[in-house]
Amino acid sequence: RVFYHYGEERASHKVARGIVERRQAKPFHCTTDLAQFVESLIPRRGRIHPATRVFQALRIAVNNELRALEEALSEVPRWLRPGGRLVVISFHSLEDRIVKQYFKSKIKEGKASALNKRVITPTALEIKTNPRARSAKLRIAEKI
């Protein structure tokens, strides 16, 4: 469930089952060991390592990242004065969905206005100089 919901991993059942079976035979001793095992289950497509989504899911679950984001957003109205701006950079679709829905709800309530019509994403040059920026999405709203 964690791999599917937090990592959006299509082969989540296969990975979870494989990890359980492998741990019974031989425990994992390091992250590289787990990454190589996941790669043996899911063939590499493109430049992104197959274990990336698995590690993302584990990180989100362990750190309770989505709940922390929701809690932080719920505090924003107290932090901002009218005219204050909230700028959020999200790095994966789960975060971005929460931010997008929050912005839409505040705009619909008449408590905020969007400062950009579309989400702002990095340019090709920016991605070339900083590959980690490839998934970044920037959203900006102003408190009314």
C-alpha cells in the first residue's frame, strides 16, 4: 500500500511481495542492497532508477511528509497578512495535488488569488544545470 499510494509504483505488489520473500531468506543490509533487488524485479526504463519510487514512498511514509504539508498549509492563514504571498515548490505529484487543492479552495472562498495562471516548471536550461529540478512545480497565491 505504501509503495502504491506514496510512490505511485505500478508494480507495488510485486515489489512488496519480493521484499518480504527476500527478507525471509536474507535480510537487507544497506540501501544499495535494496535498490539492486528492486532493479532485479523492475527493469530499468530510461535514466531514472527503478527503486526511486520505492525509496520515495518509504521516505514519505516514515517522515509523514504529506500530513506535515497539510498541517503547514492549515497554519498559513495565521501567518500571512492581506497582500502576503505564499510560494510553494512541490517535487512530486502527491505534494502538488495537496498544494493545488489548497490554493483552489482558498481562491474559491475568496481568501486568496492566484498570481500565476499555470504552474511554473523549470526550463530545459535549468534542468540541465540542476537535474533534480526536473520535477519541481512552483505555485504562488496572494492572501486577500
